[in-house]
Amino acid sequence: MTSGAMPVEKIRVAVIEDEALFREMLVGSLSRQVGLEVVGTADNAEKAIALARNAKPDVILMDIELAGEMDGIEAALAIKRESPEIGIVILSSHDNPRYVTSLPLGESTGWAYLLKQTVRDLSAVVLAIEGCARGMVVMDPSIVARLRPREGSEVSRLTPRQKEVLRLLAEGYNNSAIARQLELEERSVEGYINIIYQHLGLSGETEINMRVKAALAFLKSSQREGKHGSTGGVTPG
């Protein structure tokens, strides 16, 4: 007797990384994930753009620093211009939020920014890939953890619980995952998110667009805690 369950469609992933060992490690780890399928790899920007055209992945993991004339950001932007539906997970060694806010996050969906050191936590990589595939903006949890709302900003006026929910939303968690993290009912999380949307003036758009804009509002109205107690503002560019 066969099961009538429909097979789950896998997320098609491409890996762009010029360090061979790191690339092979990523491919090996991702290939073992039930919901993912690695459809190709490349070691420079030009090959990455060609791979995006030919293999049509759902999500691309892109090293920010590639050998050659184009870096990972330039390659990602070129791919997004041609295929805006492809999600891009930027892999970077830079933990300054300005690298994040320099991306055109408000103009297109399906972006994630992960530190290379985070890749050791495969669950964070999978979360970023899944978020990108849904059109979300997903930030590295270690970057988000060091951000604090600037005094007087819209986000600073949220309650502590609302800030917790918004922080997890910016890390790419869906409502059920946020509920598990905070030990809440999913209905309560939905209520918090609706209140957050109201505070941030978000309405009349799709749920994905409002989640993306809420995550961006968190980034743009926050500042990073400095290594010696000082803070640095999050500014584009």
C-alpha cells in the first residue's frame, strides 16, 4: 500500500564560492538536507551569472569576495536584475550592518546576509535559504543580536516583547518558529506582529512585503553596540 502524500518540492540551491574546500563543505552539508537540492556550483561572478541563467536555482549562496573583476555583490545584483525571483544568500566575513543596508533590500525580495562563521551552524543556513525562497529578508542572528533601537526611533517605542518578536522576524523565523522560540501560542505571535505593523505604519500590502519592510525598519532604526560600549549607527553605503 503506497502513501497518498505528495512529495515535498525541494529548494534548488547553487553555491558560489572561490575557496574550493569551503565550497565542497557547503555542498556536502546542503546535499544531506532533505528539503534542498544543490543544482550547481561556481567559483567566480561570471560563472555564477551563467549558472543562474542555465540552472535556474531558487536560491544562490554567494560569497561576497570573489576572485575576478566582479565581486559577489555585483554578481548578485546582476542576477537579481535578470531574475528577481531568485533568492540570494550573501556569505560575508564583514559583521558591520552597513554592508547589509547597502543592499537594495527595499527594492527586491529574497535576500539574506550571513557571516561565514555562522555557516558552521547549518540550521541558520537552512533558515536563510528557506526564508529567501519565500521572498524574505533574513539577517545573520549574531548581527541582529548586537543591534539596539536608536532612542526616539519607531522601533524603540515598541514593548520589550514586541521587540523580541521583531528581532526574530528579522532573523527569518516564521510565526510558528517565533512561537516556539518565545514559548507563546502562534495566535499570540500573530497579534504581536499585527501590532508591530500598525506601529510601523504598514498596511494594505501582502504579508511578505510587510514582513520585509518590518525587518528593514528594525535594521534602519537600530545601531550596533560597540566593542568598548560605544555604538555605531546603521547607515546605507
